[in-house]
Amino acid sequence: MQPGTYTVDVYISNMADQVLAEARQVILVDSSVEFTKISYEDGNVTLTAQAKYICGDPEYQFWYKDSEGWKCPGDFDYNTRNTVSFEATAGQTYEVVVYAKDQNAARHWKQAAVACGSIAALEDNPKEPTAFIPGEPLDQNEMRITFMGTSVVPRRGQQCNSVFVETGNGDSFIFDMGSGVSANYVAMGIPYSRMDKVFLTHLHGDHMSDLTTLYCFGPSLDRKTPLRLFGPSGDTADDGTMAFAEALKQLTKWHVESFCFTSTGLKNGKSGYDIEVKELPYMEVGGIAYNENGVKITHFPAVHDRDGSISYKLEWNGLSMVFSGDTKPNYFMTNQAKGVDVLVHEMVVPPEVWAAKNSGLKPGDPGWQQAINYTTAVQDSSHTTQKAFGYILSQTNPRLGVATHFQVNDDTVGPAMKDIRTWYQGPVTLAKDLLVINVSKDNIRQRYAEVSDYAWYPAPKLYPPDQLAPPKYPSPLDQLNNELLEQVIPASAYE
Ligand SMILES: [Zn+2]
Ligand SMILES: [Zn+2]
């Protein structure tokens, strides 16, 4: 089914084809709405939104929040206009929300799509309205940060954690590779040859699960060079990234062998299925993980659940980015991230929200105490609250603060922004998947990418055939025994 508006009918008839009862409902599939322009001029904020996959004329409803609370700048009800203005004071922060729905959809339709944003510092220049289209060249002086996954819970709209960083010198880096993010890398047109350096913050599944996909399928496509894996040490050797990489090789042995009917490496003797691990002492502050072609990546400890988690800082061309991984708020971070251009930091919903969403229970229900005990324990051992994230920003003052690892919902964004704003009034974004941030010395531009939900792998990097190592198995049938081959129905029987 393609995204769009569908009218569904159901009839009950008797044997004589007489309709006894019927019902009709309009449903919206994969609809969404985004702000396409937010500008401030002559004392007015103008909001423009665009709904997607709402067939027919979409109807919009806008809201903004000032010091007195939420207000509707247009008509209170839904309206087909997609632009509204309201009087605003320069320097004030307004949270803005837009809802969209199909005119034909019943008024009581509850799942109107929502987008939220916040204008941190109103200026007289409108924000860039256009979406990011994959394949856009990167300026040689810019850095680009793409959020491929932004959640703890694997969800359709938000995969688990991964950030892809590109530098204008042509290099690219992956920070964490949580479950589900491979689909977003494909949708963004990133070939495996550009996914050859992975920096893990820690070894939780929501940060490393899709490394299996990256490792398994890279060499049969266009990553013919070893996977370079960077990650923390543990308190013992079998707790660290080195042991993890060995285990990954064992886990994927059958897959790797099966794909060795094709060339998986170059003639220099190295295979795409080799893993070159650089294990980083997890207690080191400012230790160098990577230092090539002008890109320096250092690491420092994170405080998360168990010894052996780290955060990273990337510096290139006078630009910088810090990626926290999972962590409780800590002083390593406030020291290392001071004045960074972009601080990407984890944040979680309050334990009571997490417990309610996870369990469907409410305070007083049987099982509630158990649910809240669990989420409180997770938060206390491992994570950064909304207020703590605001505090970290107030101590580091990045040009842009980005919260990730956070479930973005209609009812989580507002309270989170409120908590953050108790400490910090500068530019803040709560990341959803496919947020693209271009960073240059004088501008930080944020856009969401428009991609296909049904993308194929992007065009691979091509190697001259004489550089490729010969496959281990000359024929794709070499790994099947005769008994299996004898049972294969010949093509002549059905073609
Ligand atoms: Zn974790
Ligand atoms: Zn996590």
C-alpha cells in the first residue's frame, strides 16, 4: 500500500445480495506534516507547513506557546491555509506545533500528524525551507551530521542509535550502529564503502546490533577493505571491543563463508571480512581514537550502567562535534564539550512517563510499582534527564545542542523542552531520524531528509577487476552438497 488517503467501506449482505449494513471510514496512511518555513520579520513570526501523503486538500491547525501558554494564531478549527502569523517579541522563545489532517477524515480523527520546533533566537532571516535530498554534495569546508537512528525503543519512525558524520575532505564516520539503522543508511544512499569506520560508545544492543548487517553485507557489495572498529576497553579483556569483534566473526561465520563465492577483498591480502580493532582505554580522558587527514577523534569516559562506556569528540577544520553515547550527566562531558559546535547528547523521558508508555499502566494499577522501579533503576544507573540535559548545555554552550536517544511523541516533546528551558535558552533540537545538520564556521543549517521508503542499495564504488582478490569459492554452487543439488528442479521444467 502506498502512502495516502484511503476510503474503506464494509458491507454486510444476505444471500440475496441485499445490503443489511454498511460503514465507511477515511484513513490516512503514513501521513505527516513538517514546518517548511519559520521566519521572523517586523515583529511577526510566520509559520508555513506542508502536509505529506494527505490526498485532497489538507487542513491545518497551528499553535504557539508564549509565556502565557498555548495559543492558536489562526482560526481555532482546522483551516486549509498552511501559513499563519502571530505577533512575537525578538529574543523570545516560542514552541510551535502544527497539526494536519484530511478534510474528508472524520473530525474526531485523533492521529493527526504533528511537528514541533522551537525558535531559539529570532532573527530577521528566515530558516532554510527545503528538505535535504540524498546525494547533495558537501562543501569542502563543511561538516554534515546525519541522524540515522535516534531512539532507545526500535520504532517505525525512529530506529535505535546511529549518527553519520561526513567531513568536507571526503571522509565519513559512524558513531554507533543500533538496530534498524541499516535501512536509513540505504535510504540516504550511503554505500558500504563509506561505512568503513565505526566508533562504538558501548556495547548495548541499541548501539551495536546493526553492526551485524554492516559487517555481513559490506564485503559482498563495495566495502572491499577491512572494517575499522573503534570502541572501549572493559575491566577485563573479554569485556572489551576486541573480544566483541572476535565474537562477531564467530557469530557470522556461516554468512561470511556463504558470501565468499564473490570477491570480498583486494589483492593486497586484506579482506572486507577482516576487522581492524582499536580498543580505547575507557578511563582515558582525551585519548586519541583517530587522527588522519586532519580529522581528530578523541574519547573520554561515559558513566553508564557498567564500566566501559565512552563518549567521542570529533575535530576537523576548526569545527567540532561531541557525541555522548549513553551516560549519566557527568563532569567529563562539561569539560570536554565546552564551546563545541554541535553537542549531540542522550536524553530520556522521566521514569514515570517511560513506565506508563512501556507498561500501559498508571499510578495505582497492580504492577505499576514494579514498572516504575525498573525505569527508575535504568535512569539512575544510566541516563540523562531532560533537566540534566539542559544543565549540560548551560555548562557547555554549544552552537547547537541536539538531544537524541529520546522518544519523540506529541506528548513528550513539550515537557522535555520545558525542562531543558529551565536551564538553557540557546538553540536546541530534539532529533528524529534523518535530521541532517550542515555545520560551517558561520552557519548551522538543520533539515530533514526526503527519502524513499523503498530504496535499493546505492550505486557501489567500482574497483578495477584486476585489483580484486579472487573469490574463495569459484562457483556459487561450490558450498552445496550433491544430494541437495540433485533435488534442484531444472529450469527447463518451468521456464
Ligand atoms: Zn546503553
Ligand atoms: Zn542506549
